[in-house]
Amino acid sequence: MTAHPQLADRLDGPLFFPVTAFAPDGAVDLEAFRGHVRDGIAAGAGAVFACCGTGEFHALTPDEFAACIAAATQEAAGRVPVIAGAGYGTALAVQFARLAHAAGADGLLAMPPYLVVAGQRGLLRHYRELAAATPLPVLVYQRDNAVFEPATVVALAGTPGIIGLKDGLGDLELLQRIISAVRTEAPDEDFLYFNGLPTAELTGPAYLGLGVHRYSSAVFAFAPEIALAFRRALLAGDRDAVARLLDGFFRPLAELRSLGRGYAVSLVKAGVRLRGRDVGEVRPPLDAPDPVHVERLARLIGHGRELAAATPGA
């Protein structure tokens, strides 16, 4: 069984991935970041995933990372768990893990190693060394250059400290094989699975068909009422409400996101600003979204809120 059942039980609500706020001079704006984290917790976040992909982990110095994780844990105050990003090569991933632990984080999201495409043995060694170097439970993020064969995930599931897999690849056949292999070959491991695609709601019904009900929601960062309405409808089996929200909001959002490089982050940040929280722009090499696309996002949010208000349970 997982060594961290308490955390596993708590990772079962809306998963909030806050953006990292930057001031006009480009410095981290901790007060704006704190406010954004407070907004998400007040809206009903089940967990705060700070300084991960949406939080521009790649653009933060170790000191900035530590300050943001500390701020998130202070704002959460134990009400919800705070999961910190960790990445790059093994040595730096371990360094960020230790900073996260010192700052009070409850767990880690281990992002793909920087740049290199490694074999299965190298990937397994990387994540095992990270898990061995920290007391924090680790979720492994599958995407890009970190794609796992089922046997590798079985080995990860049997590694002390590694409690789950976040899938940002979207290969449902592979994920089904992974789930089946872990269930068959490591039946005593209470391993968690998450849908981690950029607009996870769009594939929510498909992942739910595999038994994966946990997912990250970028939309929760700027339109929690829409994200919550979809989650209620999905888990209640309200197919009509799910279809209305998919057709009227999430599919158009995914199509808008596809119009620009880096929009999985910069468009989310624009959405947070549209809702009244000034979190600044993205850092290079990302760039601000086209103003025309931001206007489309504003209209889409308005329509999505109308759909959410008409959803049962709203």
C-alpha cells in the first residue's frame, strides 16, 4: 500500500494549478501570488499544485521557487495539500525537492527531465533517486520525453515514496495497459492516476471510462465555477450537462489554446487577469497572447459561466 494514504485521500477534489505572479519589473509578486492561491482555496480547490507547468517552474530561480512554495503552504495552512513541482536533471530535481520540503510542501509533482530522451532504465533510476532523496510523496508526470512502458510503471509503483502517475500524454491504450499491468503485477500498491492533459475536461469522459477520475484543471485557475460545474456533472453521470459544457466551453477553449505557442500557460494567465487578479505576464521565452485571442477568451468565459449557472447543482 502507499506510504502516504493521508495525502492520497486528500487528492480527490478540484486540483488547482495556480499561475506564478510577476510584477511589471519581472520580479515574482508574492502578494499577488498569495491572493491568487487564496482565491483558488476559497473557490473549493482540493489541492494546490504550485510552481508546476502552469506556474512556470522552468522560469523560476531556486530562491523564487522556495518563496512561492512557502507562500502557498502558508495560505493553505493545512486546509488543502500543497504539491510542488520538481524537475530538470536528477541533481537539480533533488535540490528542488529539498527546497519544497523545507518550505512546507506536502508532496512533489516530478516533471520530465530536461531535454534528453532517456531509456526506461534511466528514467526509472532518475525517479527512484528523486524519491529516495526526499520524505515527500512523489507523483510522476508522464509527457514529452518521459513516456513509460507498463513494466516501468509497475516498478515505479513499487518504489517507496512514489504514489501515482499524472498522464499528460493522452495515449489511452498505453494508459490502459499501464493500469492493467500495475493492477495485475503490483496488486498491493494503491497507485493513483491523474489526467494531466492541458484541457483535461475535454478528455474527462474517456479517462473516467478507464477509472481515472482525478484530473488537473487549468480552467479552475480563472473560472472555478465552470470547472466545478463540469466536475459535478461528470462525476454525477449527467451526460447532457457534460456535453453542453464540452460543446459550449471546453472544446472552443482548446481550439483557442491551439492558436498560439505557450497558450497553455499564457492564456490561463490572461484568464486570471480577466477575472480581476493582476498576476502579470509570462516570462520569456513565453510571450503574451494576441489581444484578439484574449478578447475571445473573455467572451468564452462569459458564455461558460452562463452554462455553468444552468448546470444542476450550481
